[in-house]
Amino acid sequence: MRLGPIVAATVLATLAAACNKSSTASAPPPAANEAAAPEVPAPIMTPDDAKKALAGLPAPYNTADLDNGEAKFALCKSCHTLGQGGANMTGPNLYGIVGSKAGEGRNDFKFSDALKAANITWTPDKLDAWITKPAALVPGTKMTFAGLNDPKDRTDVIAYLMVQTGYKPK
Ligand code: HEC
């Protein structure tokens, strides 16, 4: 029995189907602030890239200690991811946080009414007040975090946030 032609025809049909599929799947690219598809890994920031990004930040963040920032971010990590397209957990993904409005559009994260009504733009100063004591800045927030008391730790964490969440100095 000669199966050759049948196998070839099947292969061709499969290829044609695959081609069709890929041409119909070319949807328009997502808007810039939409989460990337989860299977696309966030770009990895090398220590060198991080150092360069740090130098470009506004003072006093440009001289912050990124290693300490990373170490202190361990306190935030159980609730927050940083990379583009990262998951929402107990707290929202924080990609692009600096300069953005509080309580908005983080891939359908359910913010508290208190934070949504707070009308805050996340400047570095506001972030500093936030992580000093979230409930003091926004009474009724559902971020249950006691706060970072040391001002240097806060500066280092905010610099780390800027570097790791795609902040672009103006
Ligand atoms: C126990 C979990 C938890 C920890 C720990 C935590 N957060 Fe949060 N965070 C939240 C939740 C929940 C919200 C949403 C608050 C709301 O809706 O009121 C939030 C909101 C935020 C926001 C505002 C997001 C937006 O889009 O407006 C920022 C910024 C933030 N957290 C930064 C941090 C940083 C930095 C740390 C560590 C110093 C930290 N968080 C620690 C749970 C946490």
C-alpha cells in the first residue's frame, strides 16, 4: 500500500490551516498601558541597566541605594508585582506607577472606594507619604501595610520602584 501521497496531502492541509490561523490572529497591538500577554516574560533589567536608569532619576533618587531598595521591597512583594503585565495579587501590579493616578486601570484590580476617591497622582513625594503610613494618607484604604519608618529606606524603595516599573524621567 502506498501512503505517501495521503500523508503529504495531510501535511499540506495542516500547514494551510496553520497559515490561516496565524493570519487571522494578527489582532492590533494592545494599547501601551494594557497588560502584555502573560506568556511574554517581562524584560529582565540587568544590574548595569538598573545603574544607568538610577543615574537618570531626579534627585535624591539618583543617589539611592538600589540594593537596599530591593531588600526593603521584600516587604511589598507578597502583595505586588512590578514588571509589565505582572499579575495583580492582594495588591495591584505596579508597572508604570510613578506619575499615574491612584486607583485606576490596573487590569481590573478592585481598588477601595477610598483610594479611587482620593484624587492622588503618584509623584515620588506622594509615594513617600503613602509608604510612610498608607492609612494616614488615605483613610479607609485596603492596603494593610504598617509603613516604613526610615526615610532613607523609603527613598531607596521608591528609586527601586522607578527603576523596575518603566519610569521615564521627563
Ligand atoms: C498586605 C498587602 C500589601 C503590602 C504588604 C503592600 N501593599 Fe501596596 N497595596 C495593597 C493593596 C490591597 C492596594 C490597593 C489599596 C486600595 O485600593 O485602597 C495597594 C496599593 C498600592 C499602591 C497604589 C496603586 C495604585 O494604582 O494606585 C502603591 C503605589 C503601593 N500599594 C505600593 C506598595 C509598596 C511600595 C509597598 C511596600 C513598601 C506595599 N505597597 C506593600 C496591598 C499591599
